[in-house]
Amino acid sequence: ASLFAQGMFYDDAMLAALREACSILIDGSANMQKLGKKLSVWLEKGPSLERFDDYSSAFLTKEDNAKYKVTHFYTGELVKQRPDLAQQLDFEQDRVYKLKHQLIGLEVARFSEAVIAIAEGLIALYRTLKDERSWVDYDDLIAYTLGLFAQEGMAAWVMTKMDQQCRHIMLDEAQDTSPQQW
């Protein structure tokens, strides 16, 4: 919400220009009227995260249910008559576009946070089940082997036992690049 407040801050000059734009847009083409009405509601009620999607739809079109693209909403006649107003509307459109993508980024971050929380819960459950049932997985086998070899004298003892009892060793997954396995 603070990102939204920062992104949608309006100084008095900007508010005056947008109010003037409303009165001109209402008398224009269908797209201009749509923008004028949305801009009017926005200014009347004040910038709000709850109304931002509706407001931004006046400036942006949604493609493929994911990409937001700048839309053209005023005519060349407006540009000729009021280039200052067209410039102000372009500036506002650019702000809306940037803020829309920042809000999408925040939404992705929230979803990612939820996925991480679920994954952490599943990992904790998996570890609990392994401990309760005395199970080991492949990563455990590697870790236990490393732990065994890290003890002083154990590597030599294991090699002696292997020499005495094993004639052949079959290597599987020899292509792995895990440093722990090497």
C-alpha cells in the first residue's frame, strides 16, 4: 500500500490538469469519454488501491490475460488543440503503466511467499516422517557417508573392509557433478 501511495501522489498542478482533462474528455470520442468518466471518479473519490484496476483500464489494455499495454485514448485533434493536456495524459498513463507492473510484481512476490511457506511445511513433514520411520533418502546416504569419512581413521578402515570383501564395485550416477558425491 505504501508503494501505491508513493506511486499515485498528485501535486496540486497535476490535480488541476487532470480535472481540466476530465471536462474536455467528457465531450470527446467514446474512448475519451470513457477515460474522462474514470478519471472523474478517480479524482472525486481519491486515489485508491481498490479502484486502481478500474482506473488503470482507461489507460491500459490487457492482452493475453497477463500483459498490459498502453492504449491510445485521445484523438489527434486533442493533440493539436491542447498539446499540454495530451502531454499530461501521457505522463499519467506512464505512471499508471509503471505502477500496474509494480503491483503485479508485488502480487507475484506474495504468491511466491505462499509457495515457500507450503514447501517449508512439506519439507518439515517429510523430515518428521523420515525420523519417525527411520527412513533415509539419497541425500542422507551421501551426508552419512561424508560424516563417516570425516571421522579420523574411518576412511582407512572402510577402505580396508572394502578391499577384504568387495571384488567389484558398480558405479551408478557417475556423471553427477555434486561436490558432496565427489
